[in-house]
Amino acid sequence: MGHAGMAAAAVRYLRSAGTPTVAAPVEPLPRPDLRAVGDDERAPVDPTEFRRVLGNFATGVTVVTASCADGPAGFACQSFASLSLDPPLVCFMVGRTSATWPRIAQAGSFCVNVLGAHQGELCRGFAVSGSDKFAGVVYDAAPVSGSPRLTGATAWVDCTIHAVHTGGDHLIVVGRVDALGASADDVAPLLFHKGRFV
């Protein structure tokens, strides 16, 4: 629903709730001017330095999984975050060159598995491409999407793909949360800091 549609829906709601009718039509908010950054606008930031400095920000580690027509798919992801409470939305970023993402996109849904401190080797297995990432991995099906829910994960979030936005050499994937849960055990999270697990 666009800005005009949301404005019209708000007016209908206010009228049905018994509030005085709006005298003038509600004007939609102007759409932001979205455009790509031109080559002549790029800051002269060295990619190695960019990675080194941003590596000082510690992140949690997840594995994003999906149940695809040709079998389970998944990849390690440290760019996961909560986005919205109402509606419940989460997001993650994935490289445009990812071979796994197109399979997940086609599935239309995914499960974010939040890893515990004891799952570093599991994460490494999902961080490499070209191998059978699920070999020897124990999992069951997330309740709504059927995506692999990894055994031992500290939490899981079962989602439907809500939107995908471009972000430089990555895509920003927004998921609508359909179900979620956390381990009853008090397990420390797996963290990534300065290029290594901590």
C-alpha cells in the first residue's frame, strides 16, 4: 500500500470511529528521492580500511536457512537485526553474488537461526560455498515455513520475505515474522569481532 493508500485508509478509519469528518482531503507524503550514488560521489575509502574499522563492531552470528525445491539452503550471516515491532519485521543483508540467496528468494520464506557460543564450527560450515552445508547437521522444520531450524540454536525466527532493497554490493532483505522462539537454556551467544569468533 502506497502513501496515498495509507492516507485514505486512515481517513476511512477515523470516519468509522465517529470522529469529525476531515474537511480537506489528506495529502500523501512526498516520496523520497531515491537514486544510486554516482561514481563521482564515492568517498575515497579503502575497502581494507573500511573492513578493519567496521570490524571493531561486534555482531551476533546467525545462519539463514530455507526449504527449497532442490533441498535445504543456508548461509552464515552476521548482518541480522530486528527492524519493526508493529508489524513484526526483521532484516538481514546478503551479498549480490551469493549463490544461496536466489534459492532462498525463490522459496519466499526463511528461518534465522541465532547461534550460540558453542556453534562456531557449525557457522564455519555455512560460511563456505560449494559444499553440502547440511551434511551431518541436525535440524527440524520451522513451524510455518518449514525452513531448517538448526538444533542447538539459541533462538529462531521463522519469516516470510516482505521486501528486498538494494544496498550497494548487498541486498537488504526484510522478513515478516510468522513464528519465533528461544532456547530455555541460558546459552552465551556466538559473537564475531575483528575477524574472529569471541
